[in-house]
Amino acid sequence: MLHNKKVVIIGGSSGIGFATAQQALAQGAEVIIASRSEEKLRKAKEELGAKAASYVLDTTQEQEVKAFFETVGSFDHLVVSAAETSGGPFLETETAKARQLFENKFWGQYYATKYGTPHISKNGSITLFSGVVAYKSMIGSSTLGAVNAAVSNLGQTLALELAPIRVNVVSPGIINTPSRSKMPEEARNQFYDAIANKLPVKRVGRAEDVAQSVLYLIQNGFVTGTVLHVEGGHILA
């Protein structure tokens, strides 16, 4: 249980981060969620209730991240699920777009870990987010795969360097979250159906599936340096 533990979830206003916040609160934690969107934070805070606090935070801004953790003070567990992702053919993707992907997903997690660690209790944990395309190559995902692989390696190395704080990485597969809400509904459903038909579990993931894995990594004090794959067997398909 997480009774009286303080959990900081960057990216906690929607999707996997929000589901993680819900499950952590259900287990007695005090939760702090952070996100770029003030509107999403407001809606999330209304649903999560009084035991959740919220902050607007852009993880690509190093000094903003540093100031955020100075404001939060001491806590027990850090989860960084916030990231904007994108894809496209390697030769057709503008370099600026590829750099922005690194800024959002790699450097955002890097800054959060760097400035969050001094405030984490010694028996606490950090959970970072990679993704299936680091382990299963897919056309159009060259940059995202490289970013995800970088995050996985960062997490495993920091499990040694930041010990006894535990550092783990979650690597989700295709998850039905608001991150794909910009796709037309018919195209989105066709995409999910095509993926589901390939997977041994015959469905795409839900935010709650991944949140359960985050809670496992937070609570199991004998797990560190692990990349936990939550992808319905996608690597095998």
C-alpha cells in the first residue's frame, strides 16, 4: 500500500499518468500531478479530488523543472509519463521535428530525474517511460525508437548510479489513450483493430493496464534496473 506516501506524476492529467494517479490515490497515496495543459489539469483535479495537487509544468524547460521540484519539496516516488510523440519516414522528417521529439520525451525525463532525485526519499523510486518501438522496429518510427532506447538505457544506468533509490522503465505497446485523439475516429479505430489482430492478447492496451505496472514497480522494493514490457506480446508478433 502507498498510505502516507507522496507520488509525483508528470503527465498525470490524462491517459496513463491519470490512471496511475487514480490507482495511487486508491492505495492511500498523496498525489501531485503536473502537465503542460492548465485545462487538462483542472479537469483531472476535479476527478481526483482533494488528495491530489496539480501544477502546470513544461518539462522541456530545464529551469522550470528545477523550480517545480524545489516547490514540491520531499517526496517518495516519481513517475514521468509525459511526452509528445510523433513519427514519419526518416528521409522526409524535418530535423527540427526529430529534435523536438528528443526534447519532449528524452530531455523531459532527463530533467525530471536530475532535479527530482535530490528530493526523493532513499527508499523511493523513479519510473520512466520508453516504448515498444525501441524493441520492435517499425517503419516510420526511427526517431521515436531511438528516443525510447535512450530512455531505457538511461533508466538502467541510473539504477546503479542513484542507488538505493530504485529506477525502472515501463515500455508500453499500443495503448488506447487520448494521445491519438487527433486522428480521425475511423482511421484510429482501424489502426487499433489492425494492431489487436496481430497481438496474442487480441486487443490494444488500456491506460489502466500500464498504470498497474507502474504501481507494481513503485511498490516492489526488490525491483530496480528493469524495463517492464506492457505490450500484449507485440514484440513477439
